[in-house]
Amino acid sequence: MNSPKKPSKEPSLPFLDESRRTNVLMEQMLSKFDTFGESLSAVRERVERIEPKIDKLTESVDVFQSAVRTHTDVIRAMQTDLKSITQRLEVVEAKA
């Protein structure tokens, strides 16, 4: 006994296949774009949290740089004074 034949699928028209592929590709691209957008939002939020900290650190570094310059100038002056005192002591010792 022969089973009834199922109607064979007619081959789809090429433009329908291409349209389906295009739709699938568009859906995949939109999905990836959404994922990218979510990641970008997360990065933006993190940067917004970090920016004030960076600004505060920058201010602190500026203060430290100023202090270092001041201390460097003081140390140089002290070195000059020390050389002068050392030279005077050498003269005094030479006379003695």
C-alpha cells in the first residue's frame, strides 16, 4: 500500500531567499547593536563615576607639585648655605 505523497515544497523564489537572509542579518545586527549600546552605556556610567575622582586626584597632584617645588628650592638654598659654612670652617681650621 502506497502512502499518500506529501506535496513537495516548491523551491522558493530567489528574491524571497535573499529577503529572508537580509531580515536575519538585520535582526542579528540590531541585536549586536543593542548589546553594544548597553555596553557603551555601562562605560559612560563608569566614566561619570570616575571623573570626579580624577579631578580630585589632579588637584592633589597640583598641590604636591607645588610643595615639591618649594621644598626643592629650600633644599637648594640649604645646600648653598652648607657649602658656604663648610668653606668658612675650612678657612678657620687652616688658620688654626
